[in-house]
Amino acid sequence: MKFTEYPYKRPNLKRLTQTLKKRIAEFGEADNYEQASKTLKKINELRKNFSSSATIGQIRHTIDTRDSFYDSENQFFDENSPVFEALITEFYKKLINHKFRLDLEKKWGSQLFNIAELQIKTFQPSILTSLQEENKLASEYVKIKASAQIEFHGKTYNLSSITPLETDSDRAIRKSATEAKWAFFEEKAPEVERIYHDSVLNRHKIAVELGYKNFVELGYARMLRSDYNADMVANFRKQVEQFIVPISQKLYERQRKRLKISELKYYDEDFKFPSGNPKPKGTPEDILRGADKMYAELSNDTDKFFQFMRTNDLMDLVAKDGKATGGYCTYIGKYRAPYIFSNFNGTSGDIDVLTHEAGHAFQVFSSRNMGIAEYHWPTYEACEIHSMSMEFFTWPWMALFFGEDTEKYHFAHLSAALQFLPYGVAVDEFQHFVYENPEVTPSVRNQKWREIEQKYLPHRNYDGNKFLENGGFWQKQSHIFTTPFYYIDYTLAQICAFQFWKKDRESHKTAWADYVRLCKAGGSMSFLKLVELANLRSPFDDGCVESVIGEISAWLDSVDDSKF
């Protein structure tokens, strides 16, 4: 069945609530393990049906945020998902205190119980209204970004379609295009800052209501971080500052020399080479045909997966008006189907997002038979290992997309992956400041962002743009608004993906076997246990960042980038 044929019906929340409450009670009162196990399956089926409706509605809403029907359905789930999650919390309470817990744990493993215990700490009925408000504010931000209509040289662009102009070989064009984009954010800043200020105060209120000092610990519990804490993350950020920032700065200096300019300005950063950035050849359909060949040759597993995605139209890839920004992969449990959403715009990012989201999709496709919702996906930082590593495993096929620019693409891709790390930890440090100091004004937040930015991205020159010099850059980052503390995950996963890059160069067979084992494990283990399962080193280990980056830096140094 193709995605367009998937039926959508708003769940009858009253009937669902009654049935789920009944099943949860039956589960708690089960007289034997077999009865408890059967009822657990029934609960999982009810959850799957609700989440599938929510996911189908969310996908169709993001494909066209102007569609009034799916806009109203999105509002329905914003308001009612917290109601449903309240019931799941009741289920988790029964689960961790069940008289047949040992038998259930033998069947499902300890991670299900780790998840249950963390989730219980994130909810109580008194915060229901606040959770609904949190969802509403996040949706407001998404719609603001999707509504962008940027007038430039007689044409109208959105935030995705203007990107190619920001990397134009004509410096005047990329400067004015980048300024036009940021003028949109400056115009929307009062509204965006109001949304975020309200979100922060609301999340702090939720945290206090649940007995936390502030939102930080609650945020970590929501992210299901069971085997590391904020102190370990802070130490990781220090390693990035110590070992990666200097290498990143050298790469920016190499770029400045390549471009033969006296100073690298913010509108130059994404323009990598005087001959132009590598761009994929052909149409979006050409790209998909190349991907067909790539995944057919990579492995039988990836061939089967990608043909499933293609046959069932489980991808919406091209930028268009009204479409939400960015890219994501999600999963529709009822049909055991991943779904990939992106905004192709003619840049190398089209290939990056395709391979990245295909990494997510391949993982959930590989673990779709785990039998319980909690194990379809792992926690976010583990999820990002699959996606970022897939970007590297597909390197041998990049000639299908870039032709004679393949070597240039490899250099740009690996450089960008390394240079992302300082920005990634800056976003994380900013969020720790925000939630440890929830009462500060929007202007103080902006000042703090600029201070953190100068620490991790000291090269950045805003060329007199007051909005950015005053700390407005963070306002473009959707994760900060919609999924607090979901960003360090990318940096932790990048360190793991770099290890796969190295292993793949040494022995593709061994590296791929480790990767597939990781994907098939889904969410059945915590982050650090999954890292161990994949024969990777923990990013938190002292010396890990330094050793991994040493390999990457040496490879980049070996490339004569002046010829690009």
C-alpha cells in the first residue's frame, strides 16, 4: 500500500481511553505470566494504532502546513497526545511493580524497565495543561518557519529554496541572499523570542511541579538518558573545545585561502570552493535512481529496504511552498513503514539528507519486528549513529551523484562533519544556560548565545549584521524549540560515526557487520551498551575525541584542496 493510500481517521479518544484503562488494569491484575504477556501485546496494539494515526497526520501536516484539515488534526494531537501519554505512564507504573516483573524482564530485557522508570519521572496529571501548551508553542514556531516568503531579485523563496543562493559563486549574491534570509528571522524575532520565552517558563514550571530544581534533569529524563548525565556531557564539550575547535579553525583558514579573500564572513562559510560547491547532477528522480543502484550494491538488506520505500512512496523529498523546513525520518507502526521527509534544493545537502534519513529508516526497518514500541527506535544519540554512519558507508557510490566532483564532495563532507561539532556543543551549552536561568530576558539569552558562539566558533564574522552580532543565530535551530536538549546527540553520534568511517576504510566487511548488528538491536539497549555492541569506543572516554579526530584531521591534511 502506498503512503497516499494509508487511511487516516482521528482516534476516538474517549473509547480508546476506556479500552486502554481496562487493558492496563487487566495487565496489573494478571494471575500468571502468560496472561500478563497477552495483555501487554493488546496494550501495544492500542498504542500502535494511536501513534500511527498521529504520525500519518503529522507527515501530511508537514508536507503542507497550509492544509486546514491536517492543521486541525495537528492541533488535536498537540492537545491530546499528553492525555494519551498519561495513560502510558499508568501502564509503566504497573510494569515496574508487576509481580511477574522478573519473567517480563527476562522476555523483554532491562531497557524497557529503564525507559519506564525514566518516563514515570516525567509525568503526573497536574502538568497535563502545561504539556498541551508546550506542544502548541512548538507548533507555532514550526509554522512561522514554514510561512517564510523571502523576496529576492524579483522572486519569492522559502527557507529551503533560498539556500542555493546562499552558496552562489558570486559573493555579492550570496551576501545579499543570506542577508535576506536573516532579515526574515529579524522581522520574526519578537514573535520567536516570545514563543521561546513562554516555552522556557512553561518547561520550568513543569519541572518544578514534578519536583526538579529546573528543567535540565527533567530534560535528560525525557531524552531517556539512563547511563550518562550533564556532568559527563560538560566534560565532552570541553574535549570538543580543546581538540576540535583548533582543527576546525584551521579548516576555515584553508577555506579563506582557497577563496582568496582577506576575511571569511558569515555569508562565505557555506561556500567552500572557488569553483563552486559540489552539486548533485540531474533531477530528484535521477538522484533516486542513483540511490536505487547504491543501496542494491551496498547489501541485500539495504536493497530490500530501499525498494520497500520506493514501491510504497514513503518519501517526500523536494522543497515546495507551505512545506515545513528541514528533514526527518519517522515510523508508522501499523504498516511497519519508515517515512523520509526532506527539502531537496539542488545542493549537496540533498544527498546528505537522503543518506542520513535513510540511515534512520534502515535502522527502524531492521528492528520493526521487535514486538514492542519502546524498541523500534533507540534513544536519540544512538539513532544518530545509524544516520551519520550511513552517510559514510555510502561514500563509494558518491560518483553516481557528483561525477567529477566526487573527491571535492568527500573533502567537503568530512570537513563539514568535523566543523559541525563545535556548533553542536554550542547549542547544547546554550540550552543548559537557558534552563538553569529560566527567568532571564530574551536579550540576555541572545547575549549568552553570542558569548558561547565566540568560544566555539571564534572565526565567525557577521560583517556588521546587528541581528546576528546581537546573538540571533540560534533562533533558526528548530530543535531548541521543539525538542529541548536534542542536539548534543548529534555530536556524540558523530564521534561514533567517525569510528565507523575509520573501520570501514580498514575492513568494510567487519564495519558493516557491526553496523547491521547495531541497527537490528533497535532500542533494546541503552546508548553506551549499544556503543559497546557495535564495537565502538564511548565518546565520553577520556582520549576518545582526541584519537578519533586525529585520524580525520590526518586524512583532511592529506588532501590538496587548492585544486578544488
